[in-house]
Amino acid sequence: MEISQEHLREPGLVVIDVTAADEETARQAAVELGGLWLSSGPSAPWRTPGQPGVTVRAYADLRRAPLASGSFDPGAA
């Protein structure tokens, strides 16, 4: 997965990759981080051949608080 200039176009924007032993743990960690900052929520999980665990990616804006209803959680729909 590539990170474009759009994702990091100004200070306060970050890309967070979370790697865990299983998909649910990685997803939940990204969701919890979304409770701290306005976040995209976790991406679809992926594995890197030869590396342990599964990874999800989230994009966050550290300048803004999360939405009143919490972070975006695609697993909740």
C-alpha cells in the first residue's frame, strides 16, 4: 500500500500501520486509536510474506478530535 502526498500534505496528518498476531486485534487497535483523533478507521487487513502477523492502516488528523459518535468503524455496519 502506498502513502501519497495527499495523506501527509500538512502537519498533523499521519498514517498509522498497526501489526498484530490476528486481524481482530489489529482492527480493534486501529479503532481505538480512532477514538483519540479523527480517523479513517482501519483498512482491509493484509499480510506481508515472510513477516509475522497481519497489518491494517489508518489515516488520522491529530489536529482534530474524533467525531462525536466516535471513530469510523466499518465493522460496525
